Amino acid sequence: MNGSEKNHSGDGEVVIRVRGLKVGFGDRLVMNGLDLDLRRGEVLGFVGASGAGKSVFTRTVLGLLPKQAGTIEVYGHDIDSLSPAERRRVGQRWGVLFQQGALFSGLTVKQNIEAPMREHLDISPRLRDELAMLKIALAGLPEDAANKYPAELSGGMIKRAALARALALDPDLVFLDEPTSGLDPIGAGDFDDLIGTLQRTLGLTVFMVTHDLDSLYAICDRVAVLEQGRVVAIGPIEELLISEDPWIKSYFHGKRGTGREAAFKLGVGRRQP
């Protein structure tokens, strides 16, 4: 049984369980009773209209934004019940690629990748250097990128450097916020291939916020749709394509989605096990 079949069956282990999540700014609720499960080993795409709160949700799960109500369980533990030391250990099990990369501009690529290692791992400088170079290779960057600064990198190389840093601590779970935004179609396709390959070879669980239809079709096991502060649909692409929800129909069957849908039904661009 391949990973997609396991995840689609609904019996995969849940690594993140969110129930009744409410998050707001002032009088405006962005999340309003949101429920969501992320299963081990899957690539879950998270979509919604611009400004719907996709990145807010991610940052709330990561603990970067406060919630007003609800529970967030990670690996079976309620985040609110964990001690600071326990939360730190949980945080070491995930990596994050922020939308613009969020690399430290004054550090080289290698130094950016080594930053989480310096903070969390008690290892020698030589081993830290070797591990950083391994992550650079995993992210598909040339060896000479190690000593370059972010300002010297193309958009695609910045994404790959940020992904290498996200993998620095060998996480089980990776959060990707608009990983292909700003990339040309070829670069975006290459990055999708990279994510898919790393997910399979490293056994990662991937939560991916994206607007990129190609990414959804190419690498996602399931897709969750955010509307009005809640997940209104979640499932494999095949299920969403027959949804009667007006926004979902417009998103997947609109002008930009028609060709991708036809190719998908012919088996072109489907995720391979």
C-alpha cells in the first residue's frame, strides 16, 4: 500500500489535531471554530482566498500567534499543557519554510542552516559544518552556495536555502508557507519535485499553504479548504473536484484550473507513490 492510499483511507496516525480553534485581531475573528487533522506521512495542502487566514493558522500552530479558544495537539500532547522544555523539544521536531524565506541577511547560507543547530544541538563545529553541507545538497543547491549571502541568491535559491534550514534538525514535520510563490513555472515545478522527493525519502509529514494549483495536483495527498474561519472541506483532489461549494468550484474549475483538471484526469501530474 502506498502512502497516498493509507492517508486517503482515513486511518493514518494524526500528528496534529486542532479542535475549535479561534484566533482574532481586535473584534475580527480570523479562525472561528476551526477543526483540522494532519496525518503522519501525508502532504496536506491548505488553500483559501487571499486574506482568509492560512498563514495565521500556521503561525498559531507554531506558537507565534496567541489563540482565543480551542485546542492544538501535537504528537498527542496538548500544547498548552506542555512545560517550556517540552515545548522546545516538540519544536525541534518540525521545520518551517516561511513565504519569503526569512533568511538572516547577514549570514551566509551555511551559517543560516547552522543557526538552529547552534541553538539546539551540542555538536562539534566540524560535524555542524558537515551536516550543513548535507542539507545544502539535499535542497538541490550547488556546493558553492554555502558561502553566499541571501542577497547574492536568486529567488529559487533562496527557497532552497530556506528549505535546507528547515531540515537542519532532521524534523518529522515540515510547514511550508507558499513555497513556490514568486518562482517561474519551471522553478516552481522543480521545487514541487524536490518537496515530493524529500517527503518520500525522508518520511516527512508536510503541511503546505499554497495558491499554486500545480502543487496541489502534483504532490498533495489531501487538500483542506479554509472559508470564513473554518475548514469547509478536506480530502483528496478527486473529492474536491466534485464539490458543490461555490468557492471550491470556482477555484478548481475556473479558467486557471480547467487545463490542470483535464490533465489530472488523464493521469498527467498525479503524485507518484
